Amino acid sequence: MTTVTDLNQQSRQEIVQGYAARFVHSPNVTIAYWEVEAGAELPEHSHPHEQLTNVMEGQFRLEIDGESFLLEPGYVVEIPPDVPHAGMALTPCRLIDVFYPVREDYR
């Protein structure tokens, strides 16, 4: 079965202050299309999902298991399952996260 989603018809969900996303879920993955306010902090957390983070616009500082990365458009980061990570938008950002398996908590 083919599914077509118009993200423009979805409302954004603010998951953490300053982090609002539209979500697409397939049977196997969740894709999050984030709009992040400059200065918004993402507290350290972990989850059982593999995560790929893609920076589309802006500058984002990501801490993964104690190591810091400055990310800009074109950067993609793989975060393994259960690894602590945190972040901060240094400028307004657009990010795309892909999670495997599906993030049921984002449905």
C-alpha cells in the first residue's frame, strides 16, 4: 500500500520547548521534521531507537555520549540505540530525524 502525506496539512507538535515537529510513521520508521528556535536546548536523554539526524538549515551543537559536534547543513549523524545525547540550536534550525523502529511515543 502506498501512502502520501502532505506535511503542510499537519499541525506541528512541540515535544520539548522550542522543538516543534511534524511526524510521518511507516510500519518500520518514524521521520520527524523539526523546526527549532535559536537557543532551544534539548536535555540529555536516550531511547532504544537508532536515530539519524540530518541538518537542513542552521547550526546545531549535538553532544553524543560526552563528545560535542557542531553540525551545519549537509551533516548527518548516526546515534546508536540507548546512547545519551543532548543538543542546542545555535541558530534557528530545520532538522530531519529518522528513527528505527517507529517512535510510538510520537504518534
